[in-house]
Amino acid sequence: MAGLEGSIALVSIDLPGREYDIHIGSGLLGDVQSWRGVPAAAMAVVVTNETVGPLYLEQCVRGLAPHFRRIETIALPDGEAFKSWESLQKVIDFLIARGADRKTVLVALGGGVIGDLTGFAAAVYMRGLAFVQVPTTLLAQVDSSVGGKTAINHPSGKNMVGAFHQPVRVISDLSCFETLSAREFSAGLAEVIKYGPIADAQFFEWLDGNIEALMRRDAEALAHAVKRSCEIKADVVAKDERESDLRAILNFGHTFGHAIETGVGYGQWLHGEAVACGMVMAADLSVRLGLMPEQFVTKLRSLIERAGLPVRAPNIGLDRFVELMRLDKKAEAGDIRFVLIEQLGKAVLRSAPEPLVREVIAAHTEA
Amino acid sequence: MAGLEGSIALVSIDLPGREYDIHIGSGLLGDVQSWRGVPAAAMAVVVTNETVGPLYLEQCVRGLAPHFRRIETIALPDGEAFKSWESLQKVIDFLIARGADRKTVLVALGGGVIGDLTGFAAAVYMRGLAFVQVPTTLLAQVDSSVGGKTAINHPSGKNMVGAFHQPVRVISDLSCFETLSAREFSAGLAEVIKYGPIADAQFFEWLDGNIEALMRRDAEALAHAVKRSCEIKADVVAKDERESDLRAILNFGHTFGHAIETGVGYGQWLHGEAVACGMVMAADLSVRLGLMPEQFVTKLRSLIERAGLPVRAPNIGLDRFVELMRLDKKAEAGDIRFVLIEQLGKAVLRSAPEPLVREVIAAHTEA
């Protein structure tokens, strides 16, 4: 990690009545400057997990210290299983026990699970507290830090209970990637790569030319990738805050991907890995529908491979694969709709003939 | 109940991006017209309680029937104790079990507890469902049907967990008062009376001249009282949706009132009863601070008495009374702020010297 120590890229999110900045750079966490302008309050409560806490909590508290009279911390166990009612109640109970009031600021220090859970706690405690998101994974920095989606899981489904609640600040510290495993890092890259085909041909070309720099975690390349990803997502979200068709383009690769994730059993494939493979399939479906030239699949697949991501789905059976896609919550009245690319940088939402879908699945599945 | 069968008063609530109408009249519940224009969906889920359900569910379902393919119902036990995490989870589990999707419409059929709880479930299920509020008590019709506040209680405090979530329609059926006890009805009147001094001198005069008609539950008088109360609250809320100083004027009588409620133990006095007595005290404090003439207290007290409401606080001890006011969540940093009247129809938020406050409490407390 080099070249960007101290320097900052800024993305301004501008939704009506809820503007906030995303600070992107290395070493931001412990820097008091990162926290300047966060609403003044007597108390900040940092919610983190037992993996991230020991690594970054001390820095985080150092950055927060000059801005708050009191800093309280709660660490939940690590993992998707703890994005639950029980964890939410634990955080709420903690806030009450520590006397949190309407001005208390919540800080989410961790990946997507901590961000979603803490954001939801902030959304509902006393009907809404300010919260700062400190995403420590690449995936969280380029995905959940923009859009205001917060949630917990229900035994029957992911993100079944939640709210739209925007943070007052996002601090994306690239230094946190130092402790991110290669596999987690690549999974985050899948979501970065996604933004090219759906919204920005130039970014897609840039990724193609800079994937090796990203893979060696070059700070400058990372700063650009995170910044551009956030900008694109912010642009899509601003046009369609409440998720109808436009926002759905962010799910490029997700319809196939979800089937893979569910088919192999949650936790076997990382979300980003399934999305990566799903993007290859969605790209191929775009080609077979005559929307894109053949070379698009080749180029996207190569990029995904160089990012250390899988391009072939596990063999879970063709019928089962299709059935799982149907069960996906994005499917309406049995008609599976796909995010397809109709032009590099332009996505479209449409259904496709099932035989063609089956061909695509078969073509990209391990024997 | 007579004179208004079928006729409707309409109040339009106009918050940016979230407009909705309040229909006020007799016999609205079973009238399919009342439900026209509610967002189309395959399924409506009615949440009610075990007291209200047997009385009004059938009518409600009759009104809903032409608009939805499926109508599901869940009845919770009656009472504030059920405005809880457990009830929320029960409703969420029910929604999941019945396959509710993002388009499902929730209907809250009941008083404030059902309205707050159902509204909160609607706010968080899949990050937000449309919901229709059908307030069956006078209090709920003039108070919780406007403002978008939803919540559940926590063992440590009321409304600790909640959200701002506006209904898509409010159906205020005056016929529901037929089954409302005299005590509950009077408690609702306390909140109606409140709107006069804080916002509308003319309405205060109207109430003074029509309190007997209201007490015999004259439909025309009721329709006007409910309509004007909603209009005033809507006006205050529109100017200050997120509750800062302006919205606080809606708490006229509440600082003294909360101390009474807590002092005698929750459930002993109804909220409206405590607010009624609290209004007399706040009026007297306004007089003692030289803001209003002596006659104001006399007139307000008389109106409150004619509404069947208490004007003398129970003797819980002067020190304890003051201490309880300090603990009220509206108190900031120990300084108790009161909603006072500085002119009939105009409220102001300010603190007062403690000796004066003690004089007021003593003057309106039972020996």
C-alpha cells in the first residue's frame, strides 16, 4: 500500500435533505480530520465485531476522541448469522443502558453485516440517530456505503426487516484492506467490475488496464476504483432512491449469482464470487439475445479471472438452477427478469426465453 | 350518532413526496369508497386487537374486499403491554408466513397501540410497505393519525424504537365511538381541546360553545372537531416534520401530564386525563409568568371539566412531581422546558423558575 498516505478522494452524495460525503484514502480512520463535521454530540457509540474490533477499534477511537466527550463500544460476534433480531436488540439494549439520546452518533466499524445492522439500529432508535459508516471491506466500501439500505435477516430470508437510512458520513479507509484476505478482496472486486458494463464503458476499459494494480492493492488504483464505484452507485440511487427498475441494474449478475449462492448453500461461495460468475452468464445471455458482440463475454470473463474470481458455476443441476432463479425475490409473477447489457455502459431489465437461459447456464457450468 | 351518515370530511396531508387523505365520517369502514385509491396489491393484511376485531373487523373486510384478492388478519392481545418487540416479531413472522411482498398493504385497525405497532411493522418489513390507518378511538383519530410517528416500547421506555412512516390513507370512522367508553372518549377530547390554545383561538371558542354536543357524540360536531384537530396537527407537522421546537408545542400539558402518569403508575390515569390536568397547570404557569390573563385558566378549566376530565392532580408529593418532570425525555440537560400559551392560539416553549412551577403544582393538587 503506497502513494496515497493522507490524501483523500471525496464523493459527495446529494439526496434531497440528506447530503453526505464519502472520504476515501489511506490512514483515514485514526485521523481526526476524517471526523470533522460529523454532527456534534456528547456521545458516540461504535458498533463493531470481534474480528474487526481488535484490528481497528483503537485507531477509530483515536480519530473520534477529540469530537466526543464519551465513546462507548460494543463488539458483536463476527458473521452473517449475527445480522439478526437478537443482535439488533442487543445494540438497542446497549444504547439504552448507556443513556444514548437522540443526538448520540452511531459508528458502524466493519463490513456489510455491521454496516447494515448498525444502520438499522440507528434508523429505529428513538426514531432515528445520525450514523457514520466505516466500511472495512472492499465490498462494503463500494456497495453498502451508498444507497442507505439497512437491514437485518429473518430466519426465512435475508434483509427482510430494514429501513432506508442514510449515513451522515462514510469513511472508507483503504488501509483496512491490509488485513483483508485475498478471497474477500477479490469478492469485493466483483462488485467494482460490475459498475463498468452497467454504467461506464470507460471505467470498464480502465479496469481492464488496471486490474493487476488493483490485485496488488495499489493505493492510487484502489482510490480511483472505490471512488468511481461510489459515484456510479450514487448516480443510480439518486435517480431512483426507492429501488424500482433503474436501481435494479445494480443487480447485474445477481439473478444467476443468487441461484449459485443458494444452490451450493449459503456461505460456501462468497456473494461476490457468485456475482462474478453470474455476470459472465448475464453477459453471455446478452450476447445470445443479440444485444452485445461475442467479444464482450470474452473480455469480461478474462477481467473476472484476472481478479481471482470464478467464471464457472458449480453443477447444481439445470432444473434446480432455474427453479432457484424463480424463487429470487426480484422475480415477479414467475417471470424471471435479468439485468442485461445492451451497450457497454448501459444495462436493461428484461426477461429472456427459458431455453436460452438454460443454454447459458449449461455453457458456464462445471461438468 | 346522527346527521352525517355517509358524508365525509377530508383533510389532505401534504408532505413532500408523501401526500395522503384523511377521510372522516360515519359508517366509512364498511364502505368500499373509503378504500378507493389505496395502492393496488394482491394482498391486504389487517392488524387489529382482540377487543376491536370482534367489533369492526367484519365491516373492515367488507370495505376492503373489492380491492384486494386476498385479505389476511392477525389479532394481537389488547393493551399497551403488547406494543412490544414480541408483537412486532409476531406481525413480521405472520407477514412472512403469508408471503407478503413489497406491494402488500398493511391495515391498522384499532387505537394508538395498533396504529403505532402496525405502522412500525410497515416501516421495516422489506424496508417499507404501504399502510392504511383505521383509528377506532377519538385519541388515535386526532393524534396518532397525523405525523407519521410509529414505534414500539422497550422495557426501559415508551416509543424507544420506531420510525417516521406516513400512511397512504387514514380512515377515521366516527361510528367507532359507539363502542368507546365515556372515559376513553373524554381522554380523546383532551387532545382535541389542546389544539385550541396552542394554535387556533377560534377553535377554542368553538369548543367552548360545542363541548356539550361533543359529549353527546353529535356526529356533525365530532366531524368538525376531528377535522380541525387533524388540520392543526398537520400544519404543525408539515412545518417541522422531524420534531424540533415547533412540533414540541403539540406537547402542551404533557410535561405536567407525564409526571402525573408516571407518579400514579402507568395505566392508573389515562394519557388524556393526565394531559387535561397538565393543561390546566401549564395554563396557570402561563398566567403566573404574566403571559396570559387570569380568565384563561378559568375558561380552560371549565371546558376540561365539562369534557368529563380531571382538573386536579393526585398528590404524589411536590418534590417527586418536580423530579418526574426532570426525567421526562423532553427535558434537556436538567432544564425543564414547558409549552406555554403567550396568546390564545399561540404557544411558546420556555423554561420557568422552579419556585413558580412548585406554586402551580401545589395550587392544582388534591389535598
